[in-house]
Amino acid sequence: MEKVLFALFILEEEAAHWWKATMETYVNQPPMNWEKFKELFTGCYYPKSYRYRMEREFIDLKQGNMSVAAYVNEFTRLSRYAPHMVHDKEAKTRRFVHGLRQPIHNIIYTAGVTDLQQAVEMAT
């Protein structure tokens, strides 16, 4: 319940109006828990079609002409849309290395790196 109250405190403008309208449909119901709040908020502001598109971008992400720093930023931004693909340290590192340019990828892959920070340092 505390997370919901904190989230409500920081809602502004359109999101605050959304919450007021949403709460009108929840009159005389038990207090909203965090999971229900996230489900409602995500459904409104991050529809499945958007989340699927971002997940596809993550799957297709390659370093290409990006610097390592830019690739790290994009990897970090998009990874939140595919948490099942980066569910642990090794999976996250493996996905990161997979998207690196071939020469960099080969060096890090051959070294057997399983730590993301170490992979970023080697790539840099």
C-alpha cells in the first residue's frame, strides 16, 4: 500500500486525472495493492502493442555504428521491456555480448565473460 501511496503522490496532470477517474470505478472496494496499481497504470500508459514493439527492438538490438557507451545506454533502456531475456546476470551479459560488433563480440565471447560490467569494460 505504501508504494501505491508514493506513486499517487508523484502523479501529475494527465496521470493524476487518470487516477481520479480510475478510483471512481473502485469505490467500496478493498485498498488497491501495488500489483493491481501497476497492472492498471501499465495497461493505460504502456499498452501491450508498445511493449511488444520495444521488446522486438531489444531482440533486434545491435551495436552497429554506435559507440559502446551508446549501445550500453540503448541496451539498458530496452532491456526493461524484455525482463524474461535478462532474468539473471549471465543471461543479461550473454544478450549484451550478442549485440556487439563481431570483432568485439568474438573477443569477449572467447574470454567466457559472464559479468556485464566486465563485458562493458572489455568492449570499451
